[in-house]
Amino acid sequence: MPGTDIVEAQRIVLGELPDLPHLPELPARGPGADMIGRGGVFLTEMPIELYAARWRVAARPGHDLRVARDLLERDLDAMTERAGDFEGTFKVQVPGPWTLAASLGLPIGGQVLRDWGAARDLAGSLADGVRAHVAEVQARLPRAKVLLQLDEPSLPAVLAGRVPTESGFGTLRSVDPAVARSALSAVITAAAVPVVVHCCAAAVPLQLLREAGAVAVAIDLSLLHDLDPLGEQLDSGMGLFAGVSGRTAAEQADQVRDMWRKLGFSLKVLPEQVVVTPPCGLPEEAKVTAVLTSVREAGRRLTADLG
């Protein structure tokens, strides 16, 4: 979300998304609030630091990591204050192991992804941190059911060998799907709660994510060019967080409804498997409330189809 006020952001989320609120992320606050800096907080015994404006693995915890941890603690305090009595499903987000491996640097240079041993260690470290994070959120929200979202925008590039090297003159070798699936499965299993994997890129490996243990995928429908792989996973019971870009709730509902009809599924089961969301990111602060209200209304329109 845009903005820098976590208390106000949490208030908006709880007000506009009462059926599925989440812990907001506010990267505009600077380093440590960005996705990779936030992800470093969840790595156990693998501290990170800023070097030349990029995050890398560090020898020991330092100022940059303390800032990131402090921001997360403020966010959790705001969540507890505003949602401590919430009953229902509450979502929290964590960067996935392959996006972190593609983005974090090694102390000797280059990304963690170039060293498969380091990437394996990162996945194990993240699994431990995710386990502790989910447990803390559950303790702070004792009446809620926690849903974890793993953000993996880099996963398709990791699998295809399209992640640029640090110099930008080459690309890192591709990761075997079995290796990628194993790391994701370790993190998903450690969470011990339902996990949705979010990937705002083309060619999302849907079957791999289901086999890794994800109960749902969150994707941008505008980037979906072949419906068949999605249909196969939906037919197996997988859930869908559908990112839609229509200007009105009616247009957003129509996008989802049209996709569902093309797949040949009954509209009666659509509300059981689909959550309507904005596409990746949110606009400026002045428009956030309207965007969240719109996707909530689009979801209600789809539910009304049952009547």
C-alpha cells in the first residue's frame, strides 16, 4: 500500500476488507519496509545489510536489520491494536525463498541464487522464520485464522534462467523445478497454516505451486494467456486470488465471470474458489479506499450470482 502511516493503513484495510483483511506493507517508508528488507527479518541466523543501496547477506546483525525489525514490530503492534479481537481469516505476507535468493547478494558478490548451497540454506532459514512469525501473529490474534501469502514474483524467471547477474551482462542458470518445489514446500510446511502463493508475472508455474502445498495462487488475470493450466488446477480444488484491472466493480466482476465461463465451470462454485483482488500494487493514497471498495463489491456481485 502507499503511504507511511501503518495505523491508518490498518484501519483502512479492516474497514474496506472486513471478510479478508491483511497486515499492510508500506514500502514508501524506506529501506527495511521494502519487500526484500522485510523478508530479511524472517531469515534466522542469516542477517542482511544494505550495501551500495542493495540488500546482501551480512556477517552479523547491524543497523539496517534493526531498522527493518523495528518497522515490522510497529506493524504488528498496529495490527494487534486494531485487529486483536478479529474473528475470521487474516492474511500476512512474506517474500518467498526464490525471490529472496534472486534479490539478495552474497558477501563475496553476486546473488544468493548463484550458489545453490546458499539458496538451500536461505530456504531453511526462511522456513524457521516463517514458523515463528506465523506463531506470533496467531498469538496476537487468538480468535483469527491466519492465512500466509508467499510473494514470488521472481519464480518464473528463476525457473527459466532469466535472472540477470549482478553485472547485468549475463543470466544465472535455471533452477530445476524439483529443487524449486522442495524449497517452497519446506517454507509452506513450516508455516503450518494455509498458504497462497502470489506471483505477478507471466508463466506462473501453477502445478509446481500446488504440488509444493499451496492452497491457492494469486495472479494478475491480464498476464494469463493460456487458461488450460489454470483450469486444471482449479478443477483439482486449488483456490484463485484473481487480480483484476477493471475500472468499476461491475467490470471487475465481469472479468472473473467471463474467465470462469471460458473454463466451463459452474458459476455456483465460483465464490467458493475465487477471491477478487487488485492487480499488483495499489495507486496513490487518495485512491486506495476506492480500489479496495471496488474489489469487495465485485466479490459481492459474484456471490450474488448464486441467488
